[in-house]
Amino acid sequence: MRIGLIRHGKTDWNGLGKIQGQTDIPLNAEGIRQAHALARRLQHEPMKWDAVVSSNLSRAVETARIIADTLGIPLLPGDERLRERYYGEIEGTTEAERLAKWGPHWKKCDCGQENDASVRERSLSFVEEAAAANPALNLLVVTHGSLLAQLLQAMCASLSDKPIHNLSFSILEREGGGWTPLLHNCTLHLEQLQS
């Protein structure tokens, strides 16, 4: 089994530096262009994908729908286990607002946000269930940056823990009980979009 992990395209809140969390913000025009760029890339690569699934938040669903339509593969129902981390009071704030309200260590404040262990547990439960249900499936999964950072570390601890970019693409392959990275946080399709 291979899983292609994709962060959704850009939104207006991404552009403003606001934390979205589980607030349902749609893709903006740039995010739609980004999703089409990855879909075209996938169309021309030798690896074939069987289906795409996403978080049930609209920015992920829209990204997944563009990819599914372009590749002519099924778009599976959204799964809430793939939703972004819940950030509590932090959702909707910019970096400047977070610094003003909670200081430089705002990530450690108790503002009602979901912890790393919970994010890893629910996202990994989705992956393990998908792998057990159809071990020969090549599945694209469209989700969110903070969740992906946790999920990638849970699937393969040797991966570098760096920011996950909008419309970044990672591929992991199931080998025995573990996962081997084939591609990590790649945005080549976006570089081509800008040129």
C-alpha cells in the first residue's frame, strides 16, 4: 500500500497568518490553482492512485475534489479523524495577536487546543484502518498542516520535522508493520506553477 499525504491548498486565512484549526475556511483562488497544479503533476507521473479521501473541512474537500476529478478516481466520503487540530481560543488569530495575548510561548498556553498525542492517535487510527481494509490500495489523503506534521512523525520518526507547506505532497509505502518514505513535503508542482 502507498499513501500520498497532501496538505490542502491556500486559503485567505493562510495568507493572513491566521490559525484555522477546525474553523471551516474555503480555498481561495490561489489554493484552487495549487490543487490543479498537483492534479496535473499526478496525471503525468507513473504512479497511479486508486482513490482520494480528505478531512471533512471544505478546504480539504475542495482540494480532494479537484484531484479526484482530474485523475478520474473516486472521492471517498470525508473523515473527521483527518480534521485539523482543534486550537480552541487560538483559532482565527494572527501571530501578532497571539504574541500580544499569550506571549512568545503561546504554543504552550492552555487555550483549549488539542494536544499532539490526540492528533497522532486519531490520524494514525485512520491510516491503520485504511491499510487493514485494503492493503493493495494506493490512497491519496488530503488533510491539514499541523495534523500532517504529527502523522508523518508517527508513521516514520526518521522524517525531518519541518513546516508542511500548502499543497505539499509526501508518499509513504507500507512495508511489513511500518512505513517507508518515498517522497517528503515536496512542492515541485508549485515551483512550476510560479515559473
